[in-house]
Amino acid sequence: MICRKCNTQNQDGMRFCRHCGAPLEPAAPMPPQNGQQGYRVQGGQGYGDNFVNNNRSTPPVGSAQTRTNVGQSYPAPPQPPQPPQKKSGNMALIIALISVVVLLLIAGVFVVLIVTGVIGGKGGEPVTEPTTAQVQTVPEEPTTDSNLTVIPNVVGMKSANAYSVLAEAKLSHETKFEYSDTVPEDYVISQSPAGNSPTDIGDTVTVVISRGVKATQPPTTARPSSSSSSRASSSSSRTTSGTSDDRYGLHASTRLITRSDISWMDKDEIQLAINEIYAKHGYIFPKGEYRTYFNSQDWYHGDTDDVYVVADRMNYYEKENLKVMGNYRDEFD
């Protein structure tokens, strides 16, 4: 085969020139001469009558049959290869668009997982931004003055406990006493200033301590005086024997007495009348003159030293009369 570009002779069947690398074209058929059929190599010399005609049909171009020339045989030229078809330029654009769509879908799924809490949440709970209502403001710490303290509430405490609590708060105290029908003896009735209010360290808090029901606890120091005994014995209307629980004839268990009923009595006499009411209900007096005196009375039967138990046994008249006699006795102080 002769290269049409550089005229170099190449072997039959080669596709490219061995010298310049140009593609080789198969020989074109020659027109028949003198009624004979033959082939001419394209670019070469035709052989005319030298072609052999075997009265057979002309073999197709590219068949396995060979063409014969005088003194040389040539294979049929191969079919030139078809150049590969180029892909459309739009294919790259389509692939790029598909890639972008896939990336967007993946990004969308990832965002949905974050919003629903599947990714980044705690315990499967969705992650949400706090709303205005959910944001809590932390109050600023109040400024504290080292010279200030808070007054403790000691109302209802026993006096000793109240004094201790006030001392721990670096406060002084002033004590007052009052009778009370509702607050037990030696417990705090009220305080001033009130509890839970700020004040300066070292300030004084006034506490009011209960004396209990007025004249509920007979004193142990008082004793019947000789003057009261003589006066009681000299007055037949107020003198009773050892079998009576009403030495002065006041009838304090069955009627309301007035101040005029006891205005003639001194302090020791009024105290003995008060103690008679407690003795009638079984109060056991501490060691002293009153214990000796009431133990000598036939009607006395002591069974408790709790004044509150004894007070519960009293009737309405006795409780009211104890207030009247107690107020009168306190006037001697």
C-alpha cells in the first residue's frame, strides 16, 4: 500500500503509514479493459490485461479472496475503520445538573434530621432555639451590707430558744411579760420589730413572753399569814373548818365575784383563795407552806403537778374569778 501523503510503500493490510503515520486508504478498483475485469491499486500502476479472470463474480471489497497479478498476489483491502462518534456536548451538562440535584437532596435531608433532633439532640429530643418566653433572666444578686442583718421570727418559741436565735443574728433583746389565755407560759407572744425584716447589727428586739393564764401557777413563796388566819377566824361569815374548800366563803366555783367581794383581803389572803381553786382540782403544790397546808385539809386530794391539766378541769366561773383575783393580787407588787 502506498501512502498518499509521503508515497511510502507499506505492507498490505496496514492501517497507518509506517513513515508518517497518516491513515492508509485501500486501493480503488480499476475500470475493466478489453471486457476483462480487474482491480487497480489506488495510487499505483494498473495492470490491465494481466489481471486473471476466472469467470467468477468480482469479490466484494474487503473479502478474504485475494486479487492476483502477474508474478504477485494482493489481499483484498480492508474496510477502513469508522471514526468514533463524538458524544453530544449536552451530556456533560446533564450529568452536572443531576449531581447538583443529588447534593441538594442530601443537604435537605441533613437539615431535616438536625431540626427534628435526630442529629445533635439529647436523648432523642429535638433541638430548638429558645423562644423569648423560655429565656429566663437571672436576677442580679442584691448588694449586701455587712452592717445589716435580718431579724429572725421568734414568735411561738420558748423564751430561751428565742434569746439564742436573736443572739446568733447579732441582735440584743428586751423582755416584757403578759398574761395570755392562748399562749403557754414562757413562750413568745409577739416581737417588735417583726421577723424577717432587715435591721442593723446590734439593734434591740422586744419580745413579749407569756405568763400563761393569769394566776395559773401558784407561787411557792407565799404562805398564809397570821393576820389572815386571825381575820378569817374572827369573821364567822368567812371562817370555815378543815372540811371546807372555801375558806373565805367566796363561792368562786358557783358565781362570778367582783372586786368589792375581795377588796378587804390582803395579798396573802387573795393568794390563798387562788390556791384553793387549784387545790380543789387536785393540783400538787411544790414543797413549802402551801403543800403542808393543803395536805392537812380533809377535802384535798392532789394527783397532778401540771397546771394546764388542772386548768382544763376548771369551770367557767373559776377561770373568770381567777382573772379578777389575779389582777387584784398584782396591784400589791
